[in-house]
Amino acid sequence: MKPEIFRTKSFVEDAAAFIESASKADIEQHGSFRIALSGGNTPRPVYQSLAVRDCRWSKWIITFSDERCVPPDSPESNYRMASESLLMFTNPGEILRLQGELAPEVAADRYEEILQSYASRPGEKRYVHDLVLLGLGDDGHTASLFPGTAALEEKDRNVVSNFVPKFNTSRLTFTFPLINSARRVVFLVNDEKKEPVIQKVLAGGHGLPAERVKPENGELIWFLGKS
């Protein structure tokens, strides 16, 4: 299935409206909204826009597509960014935080267990998100799936500790099997300087990590900001 591509001058509002609409549809359909938040600077204003909307927050189950190996109060923490821009204003039903303050392997194992526990309730073999939000790096990475790293080849686990040589540190990240099991995957890219790497990912064949995002039974959507 080809991805849907939305180029918009109202990036923040359009992205937030899409997430709001998806949440309402999924809550109506099956009683909850399972969303994975992404980190970085791009989604912050989207989360801020979402925070003032009338969503049924008690039905939201929030996970995180990746996390730096830092405490939750660190300025580098994806959880802290999401908390300051969204979570503290909305009181979601459940927030499943990646514990970046733990040893990376321990944190990954714990999140793996949590997701499997949630998946077992409706009888899923793997946790199925209603929506996974992702960003895109200049090098074609997404979540913390960087070029040349071991996590790119993970076939079984949902969450791993991934050593990233360019930063000489480990990151906690969703794997492609988990991402590609989602009902919707949305790339949020609000930087026209990334157009060359966007085109490479969309064309395929360049060996970039983001090219491997191909939902098995879901939709792939790109929100691209334009001036």
C-alpha cells in the first residue's frame, strides 16, 4: 500500500487534528486509543495543540517509540518533553514510560514485558498500536533505529537497547516488527531541508532505516510541513 502524503502550511494544527480524529474513531470502535509518542522538537507544538483539545483522555494508552538513557527529569528525556507539552495537562488513562534511568537492557526487558502483558488482554501476539508517531533524521533514522545499528535486524522483540556509535551511547527503541504491526504509522516532518532524505525514503532502495517502515495491515501517512 502506498503511503498517504500530506503537505501542509498548517502543519501543527493539521497534525493535531488528525490525531484527535483518530483517537475519537478508535475509542468509538474499541474503547481505547493506543498511541506511541515520538520525541524531538517537531512534535512538541503538535502535543501542545492537542493538549487544549477535547479528547477523551481517560481512554488514551500512551507509549513511547524511543527514549534516551537518561532520568525522566533530564532535558534530553522524551518523556519530559511529552509531559511538559501534553501529559501534565490532559491526565491520560495510562502512561507507559520507558525507564531511561535504568540499565538499558533492563529497561528494554521491562518494557517488552509490559507491552506483552497489554497485548495478552485482547489475545494479541504482539501489541497493536492504533497510531505510532515517528520522526525522521537527516541520516534516515527513525525512532532510535540508526543506520548500521544492531536493532535494524531485530525480528522478534518489540523493544531493544540499541547502541548508537555516532553518539557512543545506547538508546531504547521500538523495533520494526512492533512499528509495522500498528494500524497507523505517521511520520511528522516539519523541516523542508529534509526533502532530499524524504524523497530517498519514499523512493526506497537507499538502505535507510525509515524505508523499512511498512505497516503490515495498516496505513502509512506522512505529514510534511511547507512554507
